Amino acid sequence: MLDKLKRCDLHDRLYEFPKNGGIYVFYEKKKPIYVGRTDNLKRRIREHGQPGAHPNTASFAFRLAREIVKEDNKISAIEFNNKYASIFTSQKLRVAKMTIKYVEVKDCIVQSILEVYVHIHLKTKKEHNDFCNH
């Protein structure tokens, strides 16, 4: 499945993604920077860069915003968004401009394993993909 993902074309968010589950990778300047998994590729990829999305649905943009302001998890997502709304919005726009590769994977266990494997193989930043429990 990794080979299939690597051979996949880069798509923008306007591409018609399937509603099936799978693994997706966000690329910035043709460099892989974030790996995610979902039960609905179309919905999840759209959520990441929606202007009105909240920190829990635009989680990658939220991580990028936290990185910029050097803010850790001490304040809640709501407090963070109130204090740094413009930075969070700019990062949602940044994510919306990124390109995406994906591979459909229905089995959630395979998705879990593949997400970590793709992260390791593509060397995405640990800060973007920490795989910690929340």
C-alpha cells in the first residue's frame, strides 16, 4: 500500500476525494509534512482547511498554529482560538493550499498501522504526527 500511495498523483483540495476510508498525506512544496487517517477521505480532507473549522476538526492547522506561537497544551483549544484566532485562520488557509496524496484503506487496524509506517517512511515531523493519546 505504501508503493500505491507513493505513486499516487498530488491533488489539491478541490479534487473529488472518495468517501471511503484511508490514509492521506499533506504535502507542502512537494514535501510530505502530515499523515492522517479517516473513515471518510472526502469529509476529513475538507475539514482540515475549512475557514470556519474548529481546532478539533482542523487539528493539523491547530498544531501548526501552536507551533508558531510556541504554545503548548496548557491552554484549552477554545482559549487558544480566542487568543490566536488570526494565526489559526492563517494556518487553515495554509493547509487548504497544500496538495494531498491518499490511498483507500477500509480496515481501521490496517489504517492505524499504515499511518505510523507512512509517517516513519516519509519522515514527517514528529510535532505534526505525535500519535499520543489525547
